[in-house]
Amino acid sequence: MASALQLGDITVDVLLKDIKNVHLSVHPPTGRVRIAAPIGADMDAIRVFAISKIDWIRKHQAKLVQQDREPPREYIDRESHYVWGERLLLDVVERDQAPAVERDHRRLVLYVRPGVDRLAKEAVLSRWYRELVKAEVPALIAAWEPVMGVKVQRFYVQQMKTKWGSCTPMRRSIRLNTELALKPKMMLEYVVVHEMVHLLEPTHNQRFVAYMDRFMPNWPHLQRQLNSLPVRHSDWEL
């Protein structure tokens, strides 16, 4: 069940879900505000909670407005693209074969069939990015499971418009954003650890912070660095 609260010039989307705690989030690119609350939660209490977080909301909205944005991609020759944080120049090669992507020194070569449009090129590259992330994650999970004393049953990699990752503790599964293939590899490890910690603590409370401090002491720096990197040009929606 979804509804909305109006707090001056701030609209707060309220989603009632089968959860135990209240979660407040501010989403790119425009700073949309969402509160997820337990089913049956009192709307007046949610309003009071939201008002108490106004300064925090405005601070995070301001950060999003100032964040650099990548230019729209046209998927043409000499266009800049990124792989694990490294800038590469795109070469588009048309051939009558199955589409493919290759990394060649400072170039990213995109093989497509003659005459395909921008969306088709984007889809090929997105699938390639997804496979990059999928190939890296098993080793990271295997390395961190004995350290944390948890077990990840399944992981997924997909396009995610508002998050770098997510966790479903009841299913012991995590999801990771395909876009992480564009960022330095240390950012992927940070997100994997972040989501695995949610298997120990589902919320972002002090217990969660204590776990992160124990397992990855430099995580605040990594979080700031990841969130300061340019984000996709697309208009994200919840």
C-alpha cells in the first residue's frame, strides 16, 4: 500500500510493507524521498518521524543535485566508456555475426550487426557488464563468508535504478547493480560486504555500523567515494 506525505516543499512517498522497522531513503537523481514502514503503522507517527529527519533529507537531496552526471550515451566511435573505473574509448564494429564486446588495451570494441540502433547497442554492452560483475562476485562471497560467519544462498546481478545493491535476509540472497562494473573493483567488494552484513543485521542501525567497522574499517571512505562518482544520465524512478 502506497501513499504520500507533503512536508512543505518535500513530498514523501510512504510504502507500507511486511517489515518490522521504518526505513527512510533519498533516491537519485532528483532526491525523491521514500519511507518504508510496517503494515498498520500510524501515518501521524510516520509524519512526525519524517519531520524529525527534515535536515537529513535536505542534506542528502543537496548532495544528489550537486552530483556529477554522465552524458547520455550514443554508442558511437571514440565515445568514453568505463570498465572497473578505467576510461576506455569505444569502437563500434558492424559485422554479420552475433554481437559481442571485447576489451583491447585502451579500447572497448563493440561488435554489432549492421544497422542496429542505439538501444540494441546499449543492450549488448549492458549484458557484457552484467557478466563482468557475475564473474567477480563468487570469489568475493567465498572470501567473506568465513570472516562473517554467514552463508549467501544466491546472488543476482541486474540493472537497479535506485540502489547499488540489496539483500533479502529471509532468502539469504543479495542483488547487485550491473553498473558496478563501471566503478573501481574495490567498490564492488564494498557493496558485496555491505549486503552480506545485512544477513547479520537487516537495518542500518548501530549494530550494522559496528559490523561494518569490524569487517571493513575503511567503509565510510568507500561509501563516500562510490556515492561521489558520476551517476548515469537516465532519470531514475522507484
